[in-house]
Amino acid sequence: MYSMHAKRKPKKQPRATVPSASSATTRSETTAKHLNMKTEVQMIRGSDNVFEDLGFSPAEAANLTVRADLLLDLRHYIHAQGWTQAQAAAFFGETQPRMSNLLNGEISRFSVDKLINMLSHAGKRVRVEVIATAA
């Protein structure tokens, strides 16, 4: 008969000796030296769009910002109603896993159109505002 136990490697035995106190002192002194070192922290002011700061192109960053805002509005509406994912899914005509995606902020799974349609179904009016930027 074949047994898996026969193939296992033997466990390593714990060390019989304890590190000396002098080596512990050396390590703590080394750690203290690192903690006392002063490092300069450089702060960079971000833009108005976190997605641009993360490296997305300006067009994609604008799209992600719109979707994020719409998604947050939908999440707020669902939470204000006190609905479960299943209740929200029934209201919006979606599946429960789809509501899970929405409530977990999985922005890539929703288009701007889909989010606007869901907000409209909830009785919310969506208005898009275009603002000229300085050249």
C-alpha cells in the first residue's frame, strides 16, 4: 500500500543554543541608529484628478472620474434605501453578483451609460457639466 507519510521530509529540529545577549544588543543598537537617521520627505501636490496622478491618460482619467462619481451616487442611494444586494438587484433588474460589483466599487465593470440608466431608474436626474480648462 502507498503512503504519503513515507515521502515527507523530516522536520528540522529547533536550535539548541540561544543567541547571546551581546548579539541582541548589537542588533538593537543598529536599529536605533536607523531610527535616529533623518530622512527628507518630499511632498508633491496632486492634480484635481487622482486618476491622472496614477498615470492614466487625460481622456481615460476623465472617464474614470465620471464613472466613479456616478458609482458613488448609486452606492449612496442603495445604502440610503437599506437594501440588500438582492433587493437592489431586483429593483434595477440586475443580478446580485452585478450589485456586488457595484457596491465593491469595481468601476471597470460599468459604463457611463449603464450607471446613468441605473440612476435614472432610481429617479435621479443626471446632469453633465463641461468646463473649459486653461490652455
